[in-house]
Amino acid sequence: MLRNFLSIFLLISLTSADDSQFFRILIREFDNPAGTHFSGQSCSDFGFVGLGCNTWLEAGVIAQVNDVAVTTLNQQINSRYETSVTGLNLIVEDENAASYSFFEGFTLQIRLASQNTFADNVLIDSFTININTTDQTGIYSYTSQRNGTLPTTLSIAWSTNIPPFVPSTTSASESTTESFTGSTTAFTGSTTTYIPTTTPILPKDCSEIPNLSISGAQTIYPDGVTAVQVFCDVKSYGILTVIQSRDSSGSSTDFNQTYDSYTQQFGNPSAASNYWFGLENMNVLTNQKKYTLLIDVCCGNTLSSRQIYHGFKIGSNSTKYKLSATADLPGIGLDYSSSRKDIGSEFSTYDTYSLDKSSCDEFGYASDDDVTVQPYGGWWFGSCGNNLNGALISNTNETCSISSFAGELGVNLRTTTGTNSDGWDVDLISYNRVRMAIFTFDSLLIEKSDDSFCKN
Ligand SMILES: *[C@@H]1O[C@H](CO)[C@@H](O)[C@H](O)[C@H]1NC(C)=O
Ligand SMILES: *[C@@H]1O[C@H](CO)[C@@H](O)[C@H](O)[C@H]1NC(C)=O
Ligand SMILES: *[C@@H]1O[C@H](CO)[C@@H](O)[C@H](O)[C@H]1NC(C)=O
Ligand SMILES: *[C@@H]1O[C@H](CO)[C@@H](O)[C@H](O)[C@H]1NC(C)=O
Ligand SMILES: *[C@@H]1O[C@H](CO)[C@@H](O)[C@H](O)[C@H]1NC(C)=O
Ligand SMILES: *[C@@H]1O[C@H](CO)[C@@H](O)[C@H](O)[C@H]1NC(C)=O
């Protein structure tokens, strides 16, 4: 008996000693509020009273940005037709983690179905999540884009002690094939010693302002020294720092400015106004903390789209303020793809755009009347399907659709994938109120249907 116990103990300790390097994903929560399959069919005969799906989950992960071939998890996650499965806390890991010399990202594949065949007719949703990061830990939530039904949401976190990828700075004299130079010791955080100080720490963003309880314009210090006025939106689910906003009924601020002007802040911060935080501030702030970007666009008083981008970061002046982020919903908004996407693109204005203007709708769109569009404002013109800094057109139309003869494309954001029905990357809809806001809290807390920004 004792011997058995000892050998089991030995086995366990050997297994965990062997497991020196790990990559693990925690699957925290899955929500399917509509209680439907991918096809739109209810899972239960009682869908009409709000019953959801009994759900099987299968998952595989690889600690590389690569294809996932393995499924290491396959199990039922609820059995009482719940629409939300919280406290799930399932762990899926890459069994080959020990063999990696560095960590630069991962690919996670999750499929959810109402039966464990995972066949098309019982499929609820599937997620393929590619994260390109060198962060040791992270927490994300993802919303699916399903046709005709309410979306599902998945919340995950990851943890690893694989050393981050370190780009090689040595010259060609080095003969190693891999540029990884870090050690294999576990990440233990910063070694900086804290020296207590009586100097108040100035808030870098709205979430750092002590006891902030009502929305309004506030002073923040993105670089720790320089004061910048910004609108702080205090919501029940967290505090948003608004970095861009447009409103056709607000006081006019010219957004058709030069590249140099866009590097600095302009306009006035308020609940709905015309405001730009400035590229320099965006660069300084987004490289200090990990931010999620929220984009809201309104037509009239209606929230037309609410989009979330994880790991939002703006590069420095030397990268022309390149935009990095991972879209929650792939293929739309900043992740909409023509020959390029806005994600990964440089910031440019009419005068600094270096690619062919005739193949970029935001510059080269020509209507049937041969009225070429008037370019406007600065943006990360990649797909040329978006421009939240475009000319504001007051909304005279229920749909915010604009005439193709107008010669002005307005304030655009792609909310669907693929070109529009005429083959354009822009969809000829000009929103009359939009904003970009950043935050550091768990994006799962964001209320997807909160349309208060569009009202008043
Ligand atoms: C991850 O991002 C870095 C920096 O943008 C890039 O150099 C690298 O190729 C990316 N890795 C993958 C696997 O996509
Ligand atoms: C949604 O519908 C569109 C148009 O019918 C189709 O092209 C697209 O593939 C559908 N997407 C999904 C996820 O079913
Ligand atoms: C903020 O709230 C805390 C806790 O409620 C309180 O102790 C502190 O005095 C408040 N600070 C300010 C500046 O009001
Ligand atoms: C950005 O870089 C350019 C070229 O080096 C320089 O002229 C400009 O002053 C810089 N702008 C800022 C805001 O640093
Ligand atoms: C915006 O500025 C550019 C460059 O000066 C100019 O060509 C364009 O006509 C302006 N757009 C509008 C709508 O006035
Ligand atoms: C309103 O929308 C329709 C299409 O639904 C379009 O033909 C018309 O030009 C729009 N009106 C304005 C003022 O842009």
C-alpha cells in the first residue's frame, strides 16, 4: 500500500519535473445567448422560452502561429441547456511545449457542438484564434460572427514560461540559425525594487484617475509628464479612454489635416465631439500597457457596429505609427482585407500615402458620373475600406447610405466581409457619430449592446 502510494507520488513528481516548459490555455467561459446552432436552428425544443444548447467542446493548441492538427480536449461542458457556461476553467495545453526554444505566439482551435460528432448539422460555433505575441500571459474574449443569430462569446487566458522571442541584433558574423538568445528560466516578472515615494503618480489614462465615478473631460499624462485633455467614459463595466471621436452635430473641427498635425492632439474632448488624441500620444500610451480598442459607429441614434480589437498598439514615428491589433471579429473593420488590411498599415494622409491612389477607394473611388472622390483626413489606409477621420456628412437617411455621385465618401467602417455588391472596398455608408476608445479591463465585460454613445 505504502509502496503503491510512493510510486504514484514519484510518477507525479517526475511528470511535473519533466514539465519544465509549458504552454497552457484556460478556457474560462462560453456564452451562446440565442441558444442556437451555427445554422440558426435552436438546440432545444424549448428555445422559445430561452433554453440554450447542451454543448460539447473540442480544442487543440500549438504554441506557434501555425496550423493546429491536434485535439487534446473533447468533452461535454453543460447538460441543462444553459445559455452561458461560466467558471468553465478547462485547460488545454501544447504537449510539445518543452521542445520550443522561444515563444512568439500561438494558435488555438475550438469547436463547439450539440453532439460529440461535431458534424455540420450539430455545430454551434468554431473559433480559430491566432495570437502573435511575446507576452507571457494574456486574457482575451472573442465574439463569433454568425449569420442571422446572436453571436457567441468565448473567454480565454494563457500562460507560458517559454522564453519570448528576441529579435537578433547581432551582425551576420554570428553563425547560429535561430535568433533566440534568452535563457530557459521561467519568467518571474520585474526585478525592479520599489522605492516608496510621496510624489503622487500622475494618471497615464482614465483608468488610473483616482476614484473617477462620472464621465467627463479629464487631464491624463500619457508620458508621465505632459498633460493631455481626454474624455473618460465611466461605464458600469469599466472605464474607457476615448482617443478619437466624431459627431456631425458637434462643433466643427477640420479633420482634413496634414500628417504633421495628426501627430498631435486636436479638437475638444466631450461625450460626443470631434476629437483626436494624436499619434504621438497613442504611441506613448499603447506601448506602456496592454490595451484593447473599442470602436462604436452610429447611424442616427442606432448603434450600427461595436468592434473590439485586442493588443492595440501604435508604432513610433519611425514606423509611420503602424497599427497593430488582433480583431475580435475577423474580416471586418480594421481586419477587412483588400490587397492589404488596416491592421499592419502605416498612418498616412492624402499627401503622404505612398501606394497607388487609383487602387485605393478612399482616394481613387470614381462614381458612375466620373466624379472622383475628394480625399479627406488621415488614417491607416490599408484596405482603403475604412476611414473614421473622413468628412462628416449629416445624416439625412435612415441607413446613412450616401449617393455614389456625392464625391465624398464620409466616415466609413466596414461591418461586413468581402467587397460590396458593386465590387468596392468602401460600402457607401457614412456614419454620423463614431469613436475609438481604449481600455485595460477584461473585454468579456463589455456590454455588446450598450448603445448609450449613440443616444442624446
Ligand atoms: C509576429 O509579429 C512579428 C512582428 O510584427 C513578425 O516579425 C513575425 O513574423 C510575426 N510572426 C508570425 C509567426 O506571424
Ligand atoms: C453569411 O452569409 C453570407 C451571405 O449569405 C455568406 O457569404 C457567408 O458565408 C455566411 N457566413 C457564415 C459564417 O455562414
Ligand atoms: C478614494 O476612495 C478611497 C476608498 O473609497 C478613499 O479611501 C480615498 O480617500 C478616496 N480618494 C479621494 C481622492 O477621494
Ligand atoms: C517624425 O519624423 C520626421 C522625420 O524624421 C521628423 O521630421 C518629424 O519631426 C517627426 N515628428 C515627430 C512628431 O516626432
Ligand atoms: C482635403 O485635403 C486635400 C489635400 O489638400 C484636398 O486635395 C482635398 O480636396 C480635401 N478634401 C476635401 C473634401 O475638401
Ligand atoms: C439615401 O439612401 C438612398 C439609398 O437607400 C440613396 O439612393 C440616396 O442617395 C441617399 N440620400 C442621400 C441624401 O444621400
